[in-house]
Amino acid sequence: MTEQLRRVLVIMAHPDDPEFCCGGTLARWIDEGKEVCYLLATSGDGGSVDAAVVPGQVSRVREAEQRAAADVLGVQEIIFLRHRDGELVADLWLRLQLVRCIRLCRPDIVVTTDPLRFYVGDRRLNHPDHRAVGEAALGAIFPVAGTERFYPELWGTEGLAPHSPQEIYIAEPDEPNCTVDVAAYIEQKVRAIREHKSQLSYPAAQLARARQRTATADGGHSERFRRIVLR
Ligand SMILES: [Zn+2]
């Protein structure tokens, strides 16, 4: 089913999330003819450990890096909502913004992050923005984006008719039910990650870890998802 679907909207919290979470899958889908757009809730202004750098400067750098990384994969368009990094909440305002973008972009597939993931393994906590954007995205998709009685002004005033995607891919979930073979795209993914220069304090180690995250026992690479097919 996924093979026939064409339009993909990736809804995530920060610049670099799409590449790290699922850059191989996005590269593969684009190579297979899908159109991919990004909707990023923040511009990653918290992504600097240098207190002397003001948030606006960080955002500008990170948006530019994100555009360069997206170009490596062949992503068509990026929308930045410019919420403050670290303060994302799955509230009604964020949901309305996501509904507007879903009705505008009319994706067949939405890719987002896992709203249930509080920690990763034994050593790492998940960023709360990743949970918030995942929760807001799922709440926007159902029941709101596809139902005309919600936000009628989006239809009446802005001409944005209801729209429901057919499939949802939750990237890097605790309970995956689907993997995508990205062996042929792992180097393209790494090249895209490499464009997020401000986030790579130790590039060799971080890029090696990115490769390792998707490594399979047979020497290949795959990315994991919770795939939900809406009926
Ligand atoms: Zn992130």
C-alpha cells in the first residue's frame, strides 16, 4: 500500500530530527518518486551550549543547516513554525497549526515521533518536544484534520477542505511493527546529517553512531517504525 502513496509530510520538533530518525527512509521514498515536505515545530534555538550565542542566531544557523540537509535528500519544502525549542506543548494552538498544514499539504503519509517515548534504553531520556509534537500530530490527524465540523473557519475562510492521511509512520518507536530497508541509502543519510554542522561536536563518533543505530545483523541497515494504516 505504501508503495502507491505519493505525498509525505514529516512533522517533527527540531531541525535534524528527520535526518537522524528516518533520513534513509526519506531518501529511499524520494528516490522511488514520493514528494516529501517537512513541518518543523521549532527552529532548534536551544541547540547550542554556548551561552553567548543568542537564540535568533542559533535558529538562523539551524534553519540553513536544515535546508542543506533536506537538499541532500531531495525534500521539496520545509515549513518552520518557530515555536521556542524546549517549550513545545501539545496544546490546541499547536494542533490548529498542524491541522492547517495537513489540509494545505494533503499528505498521504504523515511521519512523526513517538508521543509515548519518555526514555531510550537505559541511558538516555527522550526530549519532551519529541513527545509533544508526536501527540499534537496524532491529535491533529484524528479526528480533526479530516472532519469538516472541526475548525470550519479553515475551510470557509482559508479554503482548506478536510483531509485525512492514509498512513502514519511513527519513527523510532518503542514498539515497532515495520522496518524499511535503507542499506542503499545509508551514506546519503549520513551526508544529510553531516550538514547539521552546529550539532556535530564530535562528527566522527556521532556519524558512526548514526550508522550503528540502523545496522542489522546481516550487515545491512534498516529504520524502524510503528506503521498505522487508517481505515
Ligand atoms: Zn530533536
